[in-house]
Amino acid sequence: MKAQDIMTENPVCCLPNDTIREAAELMREHDCGCIPVVEDQLSKRIVGVVTDRDLACRCLAEGVSPDAEVETVMTPDPVCCAPEADVKEVERIMAERQVRRVPVQGDESRCVGIVAQADLALAEDHGVSDREVGRVVEEISRPARPRETGIAGRHAPLM
């Protein structure tokens, strides 16, 4: 099974200069916890991601204004996979990087989808076992090394 078989296609994206408030509104409107940040809406070249956890830990907890730009709190240059990537590769990325979502990029780094931990759990019909999902969740959830504090770009991913 491939990433393209289980990914959410054409996820909503935001731009680095959009406000944190706009990103939060998109999350609410589209019922998602992670938004790819793209260079522009035409190329959709992935430059980062912003998550609900980023908004809580890097914004609210740090006193960052909701009018600040997404670029100040996003995780830059996230690890992505290709649509043709095997689900095992997506699981490996999630486990090694301790992230719950992996952006899917097509030609020219264009954002074409996103695979979330929940997509793996729902992919049982596509050959992903409960045991595999459990192992990935365990790896993602294990305590990580202490994270740095401050503005994004200087800390570990919070995806």
C-alpha cells in the first residue's frame, strides 16, 4: 500500500505570511490539526507545517500575538514523502521523527496530500495491521529529548 492510498488529498494550506489566527481559523473550519505551509498557493511548494500543538506551545504558551505570521511558529522544512512511498516508509518517518502527520509532496515539492496517524489506523482495510499502528503510536508517543523554547525554526518539530 502507498501513501496516496490513505492520504487526505489536496489539504488546505496556508502561507508563511498568513497570521497565526488565520491558520487557527483554517484548522477549525477544516477540522484538522496540521496545515502545510506553502511558498504560494499556485506552486504549493511546501516550506513548513503548522500544527495545533505549535499554536498551543509556541504561541499561547510563549505569549506570541495571534497577529504574528505563521512563519514565526511553523516547523520549517518538514520531512515529507512521495505519493508512491510505501506506508512502511510513512510509518518509519512518523516513528523516527515522532510526528503524527507527514505531508505528501509530488513533483516540484508540490503539496498533494497529508498522511495522519489516524489515516494509518483507518487503513486496516488496506493491509495495515493493528500491531503496526500500535508500534507507530508507541514510538511517536515515547518521551522525547527536552525541546528548546523560543520561536519556531529553532526547535524540534511539534507535529
